[in-house]
Amino acid sequence: MGMDEPLLTIEGLTIKHKENELVKNVNLEIPRGRVVGLVGESGSGKTLTALSVPALLAPTLRITSGTITFHTGGTPVPLTNLDQRALNRVRGERIGMIFQEPMTSLNPSIRCGKQAAETLRVHRGYSRKQARERILELFREVKLPDVRRIYRAWPHTLSGGQRQRVMIAQALATSPDLLIADEPTTALDVTVQKSILDLLASLQEKYNLSVLFISHDLMVIKQIADRIAVMYQGTIVEENETSALLNHPTTGYTRGLLACKPLPGEKPYRLPTVQSVIRANPQKKDTKASKEEAKSPGREEVKSYEKGGVKTPLAESQSLQPELNHIAPTDHRERLNRREPLLRVHDLEVVFRGRRKNQGVRAVQSVSFEVLRGETLGLVGESGCGKTTLGRAILRLVETRSGQIEYDGLPLHTLSPSAMRKVRSRIQIVFQDPYSSLNPRMTAGNIITEPLRVHHLVHGARQRRQRCEELLHQVGLPSSAVEMYPHQFSGGQRQRIGIARALACEPEFLVLDESVSALDVSVQAQVLNLLNDLKERYGLTYIFISHDLTIVRYMSDRMIIMSNGTIVEKGDAETIYTNPQSPYTQKLLDSVPG
């Protein structure tokens, strides 16, 4: 770290769960007034490392070796040896924490202002009035609108970005020396993500904060961090100044993280995964960096990813890599244009009723478009723009006020419930959050075979079991997953189960609603590759909903941009990405990391 004075020093940290080492001999230093990024996939140990600093680890986890020293007021304070009272004082006054999901970390039964003020009343002895005035001041500083309304608001009434700003204000209330930000922008819209990153950067500079910023995305971390440490399987495998690490990564694992996201100007059929990048970059044995990399976990060829007892190949199953006839983009577009539309939507309008008779929210307003057979249509916009409502309205999961939905000649908007049920086997949806859309009391096998029973497609338990195992194989999961429950899988594996369930009825059309937004970049690449493989194999048609223009451009043939329930721009995906006509589209593009 050069001549920078350290604020926090972690030396030889090892964390165990029973006999399993989850964090192994981690050494990390955070200087005063600087931002250190900690990057890695889910399960790499980065959040456990961060939680060990303010002693917030779960009771089932224990620090078996190592020290964590906080240098405050010129006196080193060993956090690992403090009693509970002293520890509460340090982590309440000197260390602030921003958690990944503010909806779960904010108390839903306490108004936002009251719980943000609690820190000041406990640790600073402020009166109720003093705490209120200070929190209102901080709410203005983090650029929340109508701060007095936000102070009285319940967490569920705020948007994701607003809840995250409340968390930031609460973390800054006691003027801490160190701020720990654990995935503070994951699953947020690109515009909201950019505003949160800009806000954190300005606050860090204003208060000369030291920040430990955790993320799985190097393109996000590079916008704020002075220095980056890369973590893999509980070990830091690489650490360097931000520009040096991004321009000259020394481990295959770091190169894999950089390569997993689609880049502007490139549209390969398959995205690289971490494992494929490691395999494609054999190390030269005559360089010092190569020798160091050969010793690191990032250099090892990882054969499987283990979570909850299920081993899944990091790269997709070999059966999902068919020999494809690559077609030039112009020829592909011409081939699609010769096909008839599979879906036609005309003047669709969706209104959610309010509590009063004349109140209501127009979520979708006069929307018209077509989807050609075999096409992927991207649907892009910020949260609240109406894209998810539109996707659900097509499947009649949300009722429409007016307009027409025609699927393969069938007027879906006029079908009776019994007639609509017969069509549902041809149109399926993959939801954004696989954990909340999978029944936690059902095994993966029962989840996947349920559509087969409902639509009377496969008769007999043995035949359904066989079909389930076939579907698991198609999405790259082993047969042993049949008897396991959703909580025993990783996020990427749960998303694969959701895809397998959607494929059970052998549909022609899939609505993919933010299906990769909350996944690690490496798992995201695997799922996107899987979706392209399945589309090629079965001739599927997709509506791909996302707030990330880069991913939508990679996946889509055509693109629709939505704002406030209306379409503001539509056309060829590549044309919109390279030459946007709408100021709103340009705003979305300017917010894309990297």
C-alpha cells in the first residue's frame, strides 16, 4: 500500500464452519482515505471476510486464526480480542456497514427515519429531536427526495435505490472512519447503480472515508476502487492497484472474471466462462508471474462447482454445445424477417387500481409490437417502467384494461380461463428471483414435474421421473438434484431449475424476466450460453427482459426501450446500442459500467 497509513489490517484470517475452511489465511490492508475493492464469485468468502471485521459472523462460524486490527485515534485496537461492550462501541461509532439487500436489512415494522436515528440515540446520546434533524440532514445529503416523507415512510413503500440511500445515511450517521459496502448495487438498475456509485465516491472524498467495497463485478468496482483484491475459494489470489490489475491481470481467474461479460462491439455465440478462460490461457513457465499463478487457486483448472452437495460443471454440459451453422448478422436478420410473427400486441394498456374509485396507476400505456418466430426480442428499462407488467400481461398473469394480444392466431385477450390453460403449455415464463418463485417445500423433481401433471402431458411417476432427469441434464444439472430442495442449490443452479420447469411443457415461447440480473458475472455467462443453446436446439422464441443494455444487446435480435409504461424506442438491437435516437436510451447507455 506504499506510504499510506493503514486504518484496518487483516492478517492470516481463517474462518471455519465445523471443519470446513471457508476463508483461508487472508491478508488485507485498508489505508486511511482510500477505497479497496474485494471481488469474487458467490461463495468466494468476500462477505465473510467483511462481516468478520465488525464481528457479525453467524454463531455457526468461528475465526480459528488471524488478527483484525483497527487503527483508530493512533492506537491499534485488536477487534478479534475485544469484549462485547467495547466491540459494540467500535462498530457503532467507527465502522459503518451497508448491506447488499436493504429490504431485508431494514426492519419492515419500523419507519425509515426512526431506525436510521436509532444509531445516533444509542451511540451519541442524541435526543429524539436532535437525531431527527441530523437524519433529515443526511437524507438530503444522500439526495433523497421529500426527506420528511421518507423519514415517516415504511421501507416497503420506497424503491430499491431509495432504500439503499436510507442505508447509506444510517451507516454515515455516527461519522465512521471505515465504511463497509457489501454488494450495494447488485440487482439495481444501471442508472440507479451509477447514482449510488457516484454518491459513495463523493461522500468518500468529502469525509475522507476508508471504504471496503465488495462486488462480483470488476466493471463496477473499477469505478470506485483505488486498489482491488481478487478472492477465490476463500483465498486472495491477486491484489494490485486498480488500473494495473485490470490492464495486466496475473491469474487466469481474474482474466476469467473480466471476460465473462459481453463487451461493446463483440457478439460471440458463446460467452467465455471462468473455467474456459483458464483452460485457454496456458501459463508460460519461464516468467515469475506464471510461477506465482501456478501456485495460486486461480490457476487450477476447476472441474466442478460444489454447493449444497450438488456438483455442477462450471462450463455447460458438453451436450449443450451443438455444432452450429454460424450465420452472418445481416443474413440472420433477413431470415427472421421472412417469418410470420408468432406474437402480436396492439394498443395494450394495464392499469392497477388504487384504493379509491378514481385512483389508479397506468403501468402499460398503448404498447404495440410484434415478435417473429425464432426471434429474441429484448425489453429494456428502469424499474417501474412497466416491462415486467407487460411480460406478465402477455401470459394473462396480469389482466389488461384494453388492447389485443394475439399468439399464433389465437386472441389471448378474449380466451376463457379454461381455454387459456391449454395455451399456457406453449408459453412459459422464467422469473427474476428463482428463490422466491420456487416452492421451498418441494424438491427440484416435484417442481419440474408439476407442469407435466397439471397439463396431463406425462402419465405415471416413473415416466415423469425420467422426463425430469432429461430436463436436468439439458440445463446442466445432475440427476441427484431431483431429491434436493431449493435452499440446497446456488443462485445459478436455482435459475437452471426455473428454466427446466419452464421447458417441461416443451413450449415455443419463453418470457425471461430479469433471469440473470442478480447472478455473478461467471454464472450469468453460463446461463446466457444455456439460453442460446436451448433456443438453437428447440427453435424457441424469447422475450428477454432486463435493465442491462449490454446483456440485452448480446442476447437480442431486436430491442424495445420502455419508460413510464410507454415505448420510447424500438428497432434492431445493434443499431439502438451503437446509435440511440432517444435521450432516455442514451442515458441508459451512459450508465453502463465499463
